[in-house]
Amino acid sequence: MNYFELFEIPLQFEVDSKKIRPKFLALSRKFHPDFHTDQNEADQEKLMEISAAVNKGWQVFQEPLSTLHYVLELLGKITSHENPTLSPAFLMEMMELNELLTEGDPSQLSSMQEKISQYTIEIHEDVKDILRKVPATTTDKEFEKIKDYYYKSKYLQRIQERIGQGLS
């Protein structure tokens, strides 16, 4: 089930979760099995399936990278078994951050978080205009930039999570 169709919003790279919150609540009420106890077992099962899709769609739309991944997957631009190719310069910078993280020096935390924030801003700057476009009008070259942005962002997110776990 396509979450964009379910939420009755156009396919887009970025979703404003605040704007679709009312739709989420309405769909939750409409399809929640507890509100349809008089239905037969087959209908109850279908309602549970739709209700689960509403909740999963809501989760996807809450996290921008999850939304982006979902759109790329829907459009066949990314697969779960894809092995991304990131620039050697980016990988070298990430290796340096990972080495600092492995050293476990708490005095480096602030500096590392600053670097990650700066990288995040820089890589988003390259694609922010593309992400505002309708996916149907996006060129293959732009999709490649979006994929690069997605994979770099995921890399940065993993490092940020490791920092949050206390330099493990």
C-alpha cells in the first residue's frame, strides 16, 4: 500500500508531518479495528492491515531520511541490496571522525558534533532545491545527487547515534 495514496498527498521528497497530522488522526479513527467490532473476521483483518499501514506511513513521514528512502524505493531508484559509492574525500573524512570516536576522548565530542552538523548542512545545500521538486520532474542526474545525499546522511546519522551512545 502506497503511503502517499493512503494519506492522499502527492508524491514528494519531503513531507511536512505537522500538515498531515490531522489526516493521520482521521485515518487512525477510520480504520482502527476497535471502532469496527461489528465487522466480520475478514473485514476486521483488512482493517488491521490498513491500520498498520497508516501507522507505518506515519512513522515513515516523521523521519525525513525514511521518507526520502521510501520515495526512492517507490520509484525504483534505490534497492535494499544496493552498495552505494561515496566519494573518497567524504569517506576519508568519515574515517577520521570514526577514529576520533574510537579513541573515546570526551573532549572531542563537541568538535565532532560540530563537524557532523556542518557536513549535514553542506550536503543538504547541494540538494535542497531538488528535494522541493516533484519527483516526476526529477532528472536521472538529480536522482543520483539525491541518492548520494541520502547515503551520506545515513552515514552521518550512524556516527551521530554512536556519539549519542557515549562514544562506543
